[in-house]
Amino acid sequence: MADRRRSDQLELIGEGLAVIRRLKDEGMTMIIATHEMAFAREVADQVCYLQDGVTVERGTPEQILTAPSSGGSSRESLRLPLTREDGRFRPTGRSR
């Protein structure tokens, strides 16, 4: 039963991410708080890394997620595997 619920949750997450992607493609400006770093890398123009409610770094996804400028933002938690299918992020249920 728990596996089925998890499958349903992942399906809903995937549908939500698809809506966000479509809105971005239509030019909508959005501010999104997420722990899904692979998704942020795919859809964000700018990423702000917050620590204790304070912005410690801001830049492009590439800058922040692969080459952070401040030593404090070089975090193991951001080195997540990118799971892609057909060139798009797909939720796997693996997050930290």
C-alpha cells in the first residue's frame, strides 16, 4: 500500500513540475522554493541559496550548483544525481 501511495505522490509531483515548465515556457515569472536541485538546474534562470533564512549565494544554476563562489555553499547536499528521461527531469523520490 505504501508503494502505491509513493507512486501516486511521484506522479502528482511530475504533473506539478510539468505545469511549472509550461508556465516558464509561456514567459511567466515565478519565485519557487524547492529542494529539487535537478529541477532547479533545469528551469531556473537564477538560483538563490539560503542558509538560516539569509541569501548566501545568488547566480545562474550552473554557477551555484556546480561552481559556488563561497566556500560555505560548496555543499554535498547539492551534488545530487540528475535523473532525466527524454531530456527532462523526472522525480525519483531520491532527495536529501
